[in-house]
Amino acid sequence: MPSGYRSVKRIAPSHDGTSPSAGEGGGADLSADASSRVVKPASVAVAKPASEGSTTNDGFNPNGEVKPTDAQTIPEIKSWLDAHSIKYTSNASKQDLLNLVPKD
């Protein structure tokens, strides 16, 4: 066997449909059909747009009228700009984004 590979011992259920005992295969429950087992992928963080009336951890509401300040994160500022239909470049710095917020 090439290096980097390892052998895997396959364990089959006993003939009576029960799981093998600890001496036979470690007590794994193999009675379930293979199609019923689901392998879940590792969780992935996905940014979700702020819904109407939602707030961030610090209480900032991107859909509200309170304008973002230096206290907000870049994603929070971008959410506010998106909610207010203000365009920005994807590589804009925090200060560039804050400069797009109307002063009025």
C-alpha cells in the first residue's frame, strides 16, 4: 500500500440484524441502511443581509435612520449603505465607506 494510505476494517452486521458486539467490531450500530446515514459538512459562516428592523450585536440597525459611525464594523457600514441604496466599491476602506454616508 502506498505511503499516506491506511487500511480500514469494514464491519458487517451480524446475521440476526443486530449490531456486532464490542469483541466483533467495537459496538458500532450498523443495522441502519446506508441511505439513511447523512454526513453533514462542516459548518460555514455565511453573512446574511439584515432583515427589516433587525439589529447587530451592538444594537446598530442597518435599516434604521441612525447613521453608521466609526464604532460600526465594515460589514455593518456596508449593510447600512445597501439598505439605503448607496453604491460603494468592494475594496473600499472603512473611512471611504463612512465618507459615503450623507452628512445631513
